[in-house]
Amino acid sequence: MHNNLGDKLEGTVGERYKIIRNFRYGKDLNVYKAYEVNNDKSRVPYVIKSYKTREAFEIESQALEILKDAPNIMQMIDVYSQQTIIVCECALYDLETFLSHQDYSQRHKEEGDIIKSIVSGLMELQKHNIVHTELAPKNIMYFQEKDGYTERWKLIDFDSACISDKDDVKIVTNYSAPEVIRARENGTEIKANFAMDMFSFGLVLYFLETGQHYWDGESEVAKEEMISTRHLLIDVHDPSACFIIKELLSKTI
């Protein structure tokens, strides 16, 4: 697999798909937007993910196989094991992009459907003992189904997913639970559990209500507040939302 947009996909996957756009996703993953070569008329876009490590490929492909047909989970269309490539449905936009164009009243109008979709996705993960570990607005995306009419929010990005109480957490983000951030600071390993996703969900709800990240990933003051034993300060207008967010971020779930 090559990194330049002008390059073609190699092997079997290259015979079926044609790249139209190249996304940059760090050193461990190349992401492309593509169409089927022999189905140009439909112009249905797909996302092709090419992994630099077999571990990340196997984690995501196995998780998506388990979560096949779950309505609020991104669906895998094709898998090419030898090339460590998966092909997935293509989203329209992520939650962070969507909310950047909404004011408070517009966010409020949409948030019920968004929250139901996230909860549905998380319940599906828990049913299969999977912890996402990277739940954040950028990993919640809006998809249009093949029928051209049905649209829904779905969880994406499972290359760092873990089996609860078995696998060590592999990644730390600004939406990670305090114990995950503390473990990284201390250079120790920590087993994944569902409470970690619930804390991240609380931060997503905070973002839904305020349009702001609780921690931007840079501020040392905000990070220290996140990993301390103190309750986080939540300034949210809606009393019901404020209560739910405080419960999710209580650090005692």
C-alpha cells in the first residue's frame, strides 16, 4: 500500500476499489475514500483502512465482525487479511464537525437522537464484552444507509478496542477516564472495563451540552483536575443533563 493519492491500491483490493481521496491518520494507519471500480454509476463511497501493524488490523476486523449488523456501529464491508486492509461504509461527518455548526438550541433539538444512538452502540459493545477505549466526538459519525433514506449516528474506530477485564488499555486521549491517564503518567498497565467508556460518555454529553471539550489534551491544569480524586466542576444549563453528566463523571462508577 502506498501513501500518495496518485498511487493505486495493490493486489485484489486494487482490482475492486479506486482511491479518490487520502486521509492522514498518523503513523500507524492510512485511510482512503474509494469507489468500486466496476460500480462507478452508483458512486457509493467506501472507507479503506490500511494498517501498519497486524495487531491493530486484527483488533478492529475481529471487533467489527462480532458487531456485524449492529445498527449504531460502523459496518465492515470487506476484509483483506494478507494486506491488513478493511473496507467500511463511509460516513457523512463526525459529531465534532456537526456540532461546530450548531448553536445551543440547535444542539438541544438534535441531542436526544444522538444520545440514543450512542447508548445503543455502547450497549452492543457491552453485550459482547468489548470496551471501546476511544469514545469521543470524532469517533461518533453520521451515516446514510444504502437505501438512501435512513440516516443514523454510529460508533467508529475499534483498532484499540479491548476485552473487558482481560486486555490492557492501549491508548490515552483527552476523553479517557482518570485511571487511564494516571496509569499512563505512572508508566503502568491497566485493564479495560466498561466504567472507562461510561466516563468518556459523560465527557461526550458535556461536549453535546456546551460545545466544548472538558479537557483539550494540552492544559496541565485541566489534566490534573481530571486525574484528581475531586469531583469535576460541571457548568451545564440543563438541570437534568447536569445531573446525568455529574453521575457519569463521578469517578466512582
